[in-house]
Amino acid sequence: MTLVKKLSLGLNRSEDEVAHFLLSAPKKYKVYTIPKRTSGHRVIAQPSKELKKYQRQYLELQKLPIHHSAMAYRQGISIKDNAAAHKKNPYLLKLDFENFFNSISSLIFWKVWESIHPLPSKIDMKTLENLLFWCPSKKSGGPLVLSIGAPSSPLVSNFFMYQFDCHISKICLEKEIVYTRYADDLTFSTNHKDILFGLPLLVKEQLVALFGGTIRINRKKTRFSSKAHNRHVTGITINNNGKLSLGRERKRYIKHLVHQVKLKKSDKEDKLHLRGLLAFAKHIEPLFVQSLIKKYSAELILKIVEEPND
């Protein structure tokens, strides 16, 4: 059964309708920019509402292999689990991929696919390219890449990195190093001093061997740290006792926002933002939320968490 046929059955549309829609799918994206945390802007390509339905349907149809070290976009796994994997080890290395999603082109995608699965038919390959990849060029027929914004991109990228994760995990296991990858953030930790310094080169060699250098490390974001300094993994602080924490700055910020609510100086947007932060705090460091309740009263915290949006 062709991929078009499978999609048509899942989406309750005719095969002709599905095939016609997918012909121009790589151009059915709304493109905008958002500021990065440090400097510059990130380009977001958001698929149309209809294309998102098609992409989600494909994810239900095709179960792609994902390595256990890939922590992002997996049901029941969160950034807390990613940080917790490293909490017992005093030495930490963080690496970051450069322009990760947009570096995964349809050409290199099929090379990776072929090393894991037999290639589908040419018709299905073309269907899948149009379904999953975005064309950033203004001209039709330009190169196709994964977009930041497509619901299918995260899981497709995890599949794309499957062999890399296998190779790196094996190397790390032999060296008694814990390895996890959260999208484009790679984290390594160990009890052995100085052993992490050789890893950036090993990672670079694997990237070249598997992807021909199309996926690159952002050297500006390479960080070594230890118990002597603050250790941060995907936005979560690991304190010297090996416990997960929100970190001092984020706690101060949350306290400030709660105090503003108490003084009735917060608008609707501030309260919604605080509600999200409190949910995150409860997930990462529930004792901190208890300390807020003790200081500001359960009534106030409950009001922030449960107050209707309108």
C-alpha cells in the first residue's frame, strides 16, 4: 500500500486529494523569526493547519526507531529526566549542535534511512519528502530541510540521530560516561576527572563519519563544569548534593512575581506566566512551592494556579 493510500485512509480523504495537496506541501509554511536567548534571531517555519494534520497522521502510521539516550519529544520523558541522569556525577560536558533542524536535508535523511531500513519506493520517497520537509528557497525545486515548527520534525530528527546516539552511547558506556541528548543539546557526565576533554573530538569524528559534516558542533556553546561550579542541564540546576533545583535566579524571579500578585500589581499576562512557572517549579522542585505556600499562604498560591483565564 502506498503512503498516499495510507494517509488517505487515516485522514478520510481521497487519494487524489492527498496527492494534490502534498505536491505543494514544502511551500505551505508560515515563516517568521523570534529572538534567540543570547543574540540574533531564529527562523521558525510553521506548517499550515492542514499540513500539520498530515504530519501527525504520518507519525501515527510510521513507528521510527529512537535510541534511549534521546530524551526529547518522547512520551513520559521530560527535561527533568534528562537532568536527573547526570545528577550523581561531578564532572559535566555540554555540547550543542549548530542550526540543527535546518541542517537535516532530505538528501542526508535518505542516506541515514538506507543505513537503518530498506528505502521505500520512489513514489513514497517523494511523498515523504513533500510531507516532512520545508523548502526555504523562494523558487520551487530548492533544497528541502526539516523546519523548526513542524510537529513531525522532533521525532524525525530523533530517528535521524539514531545511529549517532548508538555509536556515542557505546563509546560512553566503555568509558563509564553517562550520555543523553535533548534535541540539539548533548550532555555527558562522569565520576572520572579529565576524561571528558577528549569527547568533543570524538563527537566531531562521528558526525563527519555519519553525516559528512552537515551536522556540526557549535564550539561557542561547548561547556565543561564540575561540582566546584554550577552545573546546568537543559535549564535545570544540579546542586552540590546531587539534587535538582530551579536555581537561585529563577526562584528569586518567581518570588518577585508572587509578591506582585499579593500586592495586586499583576495583570492577566503576568499571572498566566507565573502559573506556568509554578507548574514547572512543582515538577522540578516541589519543596520550593511548599516554601511559597508557607510564606504567602496556600490561598494565594491556589488562587494563582486555579484562577480562570477570563
